Amino acid sequence: MTTWNLPYPVAVAGHICLDVIPAMRGTHESLQDVFVPGKLIDIGPAVLATGGAVANTGLALFRLGIPARLMGKIGDDWFGQTILGILRQHDPSLAEGMIVSPGEASSYSVVINPPGIDRMFLHCTGANDTFASDDVSDEALRQVGLFHFGYPPLMRRMYEDDGTELALLMQRAKRAGATTSLDLARPDPASDAGRADWRNILKRVLPSVDLFLPSIEEIMFMLRREQYDTLSSNELSAYMNAELLSELTDELIGMGAAVVALKLGEYGLYLRTTSDEVRLAEAGRYAPGLQNEWAGRELYAPCFKVSVAGTTGAGDCTIAGFLAGFAQGLSPEETMIGAVGTGACNVERPDSVSGIVPWEALRERVAAGWRQHGTGDLLSGFEENPREGAVVWSGPNDAKGENRT
């Protein structure tokens, strides 16, 4: 595996679990046909895989060639040992930063996936719920160039008490000099996380976040809950437009984030950045070398065309591509292309990370003319911005200075 010679590694902390995926046989009309009291269900061998932001984003970074440290919290049980074993199969160093808490249960999911029926998950949050700021040492934060945290809505200590632990952790990472990055997850609306005041949590946390990388669904849930509750997933896609994306990202930048990239699923990636070059210069060890290249940007990158085998971990891998480009000091356009390219490689395989290729191989595929989807009616008013075999669209709010190429 080729590794980029970056001065500091990228740390990925947050949610991790073990996925237990039994092979399901036969055909069924619904889950009710499968789960009948007293019924014996004949199944095949189980596949064991790691899941969650730490494994998905961290392993994708590693496969891209970016030096990565993984900081998930597990118990000292057999499931925890299995998680460590899977990570060591990729590289022994990937298990070195994991947090093992004696006496706690490791998080796991049983993935029920009968042929022809939508999946069902039985999930135990385990040690993720007790992850606190002091689980990450100051020394560990001083050693990394970029600190990414994923899935706080699935980690009780991170969202309770209006996000006190999450805010403290991100503040400590900033003080330690790391570039800070945050991803979310969409909580169950009926859960404690779903009832949390996420607008208030984000107001407390985002002043310490340089790169904020949620999905459009997550942000609609947290900032536009009334509209979100009236829309299905398909209706949300139709409801989404350039004006809505601009309003949402303006609000998030106003809360303190320097760079906001919204994952739009099959529609690609949308980027807005602060116009404050001083704020960008203060974005930690991997702050952009040319702040004016990143200041005041509005960009959109459509997805690349692929044959989709599965979408598990697609958002996490898109984030990995974005972090990889940012840590290398690339332009916003190149970073966006790397992000959607990494996400596209992910969906060509049914699992989370095996489709991810080294960064140079990704660039070669883009340069060879890898085709992208169009924008459709999603972002009217955007202009084509060709970049080395791909197109990134510039929005009406994009500040185009004379130094831009």
C-alpha cells in the first residue's frame, strides 16, 4: 500500500461496531414471513465486518494511502477482540490507537438481510455510549494533523447535556493544533438522540470545527425538522435545491464552521466555505496554504457513473476522499473530485471499503475521462468548471478571484 508522506497522520475517532451478517436463504414476501415465533430459520455462514465511522472512514483513508490512526472505543470482550483482529488484518498499526475499556460491552449489529427484502438491524451501542472527551489524550491530539469525529448522535455521552462532551473534545483538539472535522448520523426520531436539541448542540460545537461534513438528511432533521417530518426520502430529493443548500450552509458557517460540505447521496457533494481568510488560516495543522483559494467558495460535484453493487459506507468513504484531498493541500475543486470519486469506488462493491483504490489510481481514472452524472434541475444558476478530466460546478455565491484557475 503506497502511503503519502504527510507530516502528520489523520485520526478518525467516534463510533465503531462489529457487524454480524448471517447469509439468508430463500425468498420471502416480508420480514413477518421470516420472523415467526417458534420457527427454525435455516441460514448460511455469517460474515463479520467492522462498521461505523471509525472503521469506514479510517480504513478508506488507509486504502487511499493516507496515514491514519483509529480511535474507537470497545470493550475487552470477544467482539472487541474480533474488531481489533479485523483492523490488524489491514495493518497492525490501525489497532494501536483503539480505546479498550475493561468490563464494557463492544458495540455490534446483527444485520438481517433476506433476499428481496429491505434490511433490518439489531444494534447494541455498547461502549460507544460511554465515549467521553477524556478517552482521547492530549498527547494523542498533539500527534495528529487532522482529527475527525464521526456519528455523535449514536453515542450517548456525546449528545446528552447539550453536547458538553462533544464540544469539549473538539475544543481540546483545536487547542492541540489539529485541523478538526465532524460528521453526523441521523438518529431515530423516537430516541433520546432524536429528541435532543441539535441546533443548540451545533451552536456549541461548530466554533471548534474546521470541516463539517454531514448529509442533507441529517441537517434537515436537525435544522429544518418541521419540513423534514413532512417529507419522505424521495420527496426530500425533489425538495432540495440551490437556495435551500445555500441557506443551510450559511447558517452552519454562521455557527462557526469554516468549511461545510453536504453529502447529497446519489446527487453528489455541495460545498460552501467561509469568506474569512483568518478563520481558514486558523484551521489547524492542515489549514490551506492559500486561504484565498478556499475562501468564499460555493461548488457542486456530481457523482461519477458506476454500476452500483451496494451503498454501505458510501458517505463515510466520500468523507475520506475529502479529508485526503484537504490534508494534501489540494484545491477545493480537486478535493471535491477526490471525495465523489472515492464515494463512487465504494458503491462498486457491496461492502464498505474493498472498492477503495490508492489516490494516484483514483486520479488516473478521473483523468482518463470517467463520466459524471449531470446536475439536472438541482442547481440552476451554476456554471461548469472543468478540472482535469472532471467537472465541478461553480455556484452564484462562488467568489472567483484573479488567483483562481
